[in-house]
Amino acid sequence: MTHEILWAPWRLQYIKAAKDEAEPGCFLCRYLQDDNDAQNLVVARGDQTVTVLNRFPYNNGHLLIAPQQHKANFEDLTDEEMLGCMQALKQMTTALKQCLNPGGFNIGVNLGQVAGAGLPGHLHWHIVPRWSGDTNFMSVVSDANVIPQSLAALYELLQETLQNPA
């Protein structure tokens, strides 16, 4: 019997980041105050919103869309903020269709820590591109996901796509 090894050396940054990024406070608010969008994986900033690549994605192309203001609930958003978030969802699903050609999307919000929100104080939507057969033995057997593209490569592809929409 042979033992196969799945090499994914670029994932080391995730392992280290889990400890290094344990800074208190909201990472979205920190990213909004910082101007190093490439390092922070900030894909886009709207008048009311920020879009960030998820550093711990469920699937390739997993994005987070949030209002710029630190607000936890829908009722806390102004109509302009809600509209801005919906427009960002539309823009990003369109861009992801163009550059990754997924078969569909899971789009959702986890409201509150008991609902699975990892950042319960700053409301955000998840956009997770999906492809037929994108689950495999890794997620079933070992509770692991295999992401076929580095975040840096995906960031560059999204930047190019957003600058040159179809």
C-alpha cells in the first residue's frame, strides 16, 4: 500500500496566521483603517462597504462583504448601507462568474455567535462560489478543504476582473 502526500506549502501561512492574527478587535475595522489593501486582501472598497477575501476559505473565491461601519445587526444599518451591501454582492458575484465560472453560489450571513458568526460584532455576508463536485474525499474523510488557488493569485485575478468587467 502506498501513502500519498498532499503538498500544499502555501497553506503554512494559514497555520501561522491563526496565532499571529489573534489581535483583539475587529479585523475588518483594522483593514479599513490600513491602506495596504493587497496585504489585507481587501478586494474592493465602496462608499458604504468593504469586500475582503476570506483568509480561511470554505472554497476558492470565498469573499466577505461588510458595511464599513462596525454594526452587528440588519436593523443597525441605514438604508444606504444595506443598499451598498446588496450592490457589492451583485458586483462580486458578477466578477466571480466572470473570472472563476462557478456553477452557483452559497450566499449567507451568520447573525450572532451561536449562529456561527466568527466576527459577531461586524455584520458581513459570505459569498462562496460552488462547482459541481467541489466536495471531495478530503472534506468527508479529514474535515479539510483543498483550495486550488493561492489567495494572492485570486486577489490579482479579481483586481484585473473588477478593472476590466465583461
